[in-house]
Amino acid sequence: MEEWGQFEDAPINVSQLEYIGQLLKHSNIDHDERESIERIMNDLTELEAHELIIKLSWNQLDPIPCGFNYGQRDIVKHQRKLQQ
């Protein structure tokens, strides 16, 4: 397995860019930070994109308490979070 250090200077790839866009839609970050990310995300490296994906993944809104549309999988995921 290759190490991340080899990808530090590689530009962001299309799948990372699309995933960041999806995560931004339901992330729990303030408006200014969201706009800042949208401005710079095309210029990120693969490593920076990976770190941003992790950050945005940890800051996703839970669809059940927020009143979004949700399915059985979301309910099970929410129950597991509550049990931890």
C-alpha cells in the first residue's frame, strides 16, 4: 500500500471533489466556512481533500432529529449512536 506522503502534491481528483460537494450539503458548519471551502476546493491537493472529507464527515447533520427525509438505515444508525 502506498503512503499518503506520495500524494501530497497531487491535485484533487474528481471523485473527491464530488464527494466534498455532497458532504457540504448536509454539514453542520457555518456559512462563512462553507463559502471558504467552496472557493478553495478546486485547488486542494489529494491529501488536503482527504483531510477535509474526514472533517466534513464528522460534521454531518443527523437526519432524524433535524427532520430530513430518512429511511430505516438512518434509524438504525441513529439508534447505534445513542447506544454508544
